[in-house]
Amino acid sequence: EQPILKEALKEPVAFLGGVVAGLLRLDLNEEPLKGWVSKTVEASGLNVSGDGEDEEEEAPKQIQIE
């Protein structure tokens, strides 16, 4: 299976809500969507602030060779 399908199947309501919000070009930082997103993230037990840090650590580091 593809990774995006695995993630979508874990939280189908949140995934479909995000798709609908994207299609309607809704701003996720405005109420009532902001509240719904916050509640959905809390209920799923995700750590929003930690997600970007993991990707940064896994990225290749640049080095200079003289």
C-alpha cells in the first residue's frame, strides 16, 4: 500500500474533512475549522509540534569538502 493511503485509513474523518476543506479553499486557521482541527488532533493523540523535527533530523546534512 501507499503511505498516503495508510495514513488516510488511520483517521478517515480527519482525512475527508481536510480534503473537503481543501476543495472549498477554506482557511484552517479560522473558526470553526480551527477548533475542529484542534479537537481532531487531540483525539488522535498526534504531537503536532514534533512532526517537523523528525523530518529535519532524518534529512541529509550538508558538508564542505576542501
